[in-house]
Amino acid sequence: MNQRELWRELKALPHEAQREVIDFIAFLRARHGESARTGAVKRPRLSREPFVGMWEGRRDMEDSTEWVRTARQREWEKP
């Protein structure tokens, strides 16, 4: 449905139903924010996130599979 058809459908509704449509549109805008209206979502650059590189240089993390295996053994094999 294009904008012209949508407008025609809206105008064909009774006044109270038109009011409900307008209220619903306001609800959706509040729920989804300005980005839903513009279609633009501003995403931060991942490389600028503070967690990037937090394990850099850790010798115990060189082999992630071994690290996970060791962590599981340490946590799950408690008496």
C-alpha cells in the first residue's frame, strides 16, 4: 500500500477510528523512537568500544580452548 492509498483509507474511516490510528502511530513512534521514523540507526564503531583489546597480551588466553577447558574444570570440579 502506498501513501496515497493509505491516506484514502484513513479518510474513509469514521472520525473516532481516525483518532485511534493517530494515537497508535504516536504509540509506535514513542516505542521505537526517532530512528524508526528516519530509518537511520546510528551505531557506534565497534573498534571504539572499551572492551576491544581487553585481553590483549594475556598469556593465559593464547589458546582460548585450553583456557575454557581449564576454567570449567576449576569451577565444575569443586568438592
